[in-house]
Amino acid sequence: MKQAGERPVLDVSGLPSVAFGRSNTSWLGNVFYMLIEGTMFALLFASYFYLRTRSSSWPPFQSPPYAVYGIANALLFAFSLIPARLAQRVAPSGDRQKIRLALLGLGAFAVANLVLRGFELTSLNCRWYENAYGSILWSLVGLHTGHLITELVETMSLAGVSFTRSMEGTRLADVAINSDYWYFVVVTAFLMDVIVYGTTRFL
């Protein structure tokens, strides 16, 4: 029985041990990180279009990048949303087998994306040192490639953890947050493709 003057005891035993989504501070940190990285892409996009206004032909005095590998990579990015979403959905359950399969599937897509990105780089029809257009184009594709590599490393690291009993608690939330970042990689890939392959043909 509570004595007079004692403060009531707050029972938190019913609260979940792991928070997902907006209730997780790591989720908020990931959002801020994507905002920062998104600003970097926005600055490169702005530089690209500024350069376009200063050129009478586009691309300047050269052929547009070949679009075959870019389109193939865009389709691959679209299909990669399936394992990313699956990983996010099964993470709260703590089912290590399903989480492992989803992460390995996402990692396989990331590897395939990187392979196609290598072919994309050979089909840009310019080098980074040739002119301002080449510099901004390679900077844009290079920035996105860096994010793709980062996401591959993070995904495979989580996949490795999924083979151990450490895949619990906050690691489960990390799996869901990892999918959020993959969505960011996919969206920026689509925007980049529109600029790299679309504006050189229709703008």
C-alpha cells in the first residue's frame, strides 16, 4: 500500500523493448541524413540545369549517353523494392530466417545494380575531364554510386548479423531503417535517370 507522500510508481513493463518508425530516434537520424544527402543531389541537379541554360546544344557538341543500361538499371531498381519492403515488414516479427532471405535478396539486387552501373559509366559518351558537362554528369552518377555502395555494405552487414542471435532488439529496427534508406537510393536513381538520359534527348 502506498504511503502518504510517496510518488506514484510508473509501470513501464508493458512498453515494447524496440521502437519502429517515428518512435525510434535512429529513424529520425536516418531522415535527417537523407535530407542532407538529398540536398547534395539537389545542388548537383541545379548545377546541371544551370549549365544547360548556358549551352546552345545539349549535350554540348557530343552524343547523348546510351540509355540501354540506364533503363535496365532503372527496372532493376524498381524490382528491388520487393525485398526491401519484405525486409521492412518482417523485421518486427524477429523471424531471422525471413529477415535473412529478404536482406540477401536486397543485397543481390544491389550487386546487380552496381554491375549495371559499371556498364552505364562506359556508355556516358564523355569523360569527367573533357568539359563542364562531363564533370557534372560524372559527379552526379558518382555520388549516386557512392550511396549504392554504402547501402550494399550496410545491407550485407545486417545480413551477416541475421545469421547470429544478435539479430534482435535494435538490430530489428535497423533492418527496417535500412529499407527506408534503400527507398531513398531508388528514388534518387529514378531522378538521376530522368536527368542523365531524358533531358539529353527531350530538353
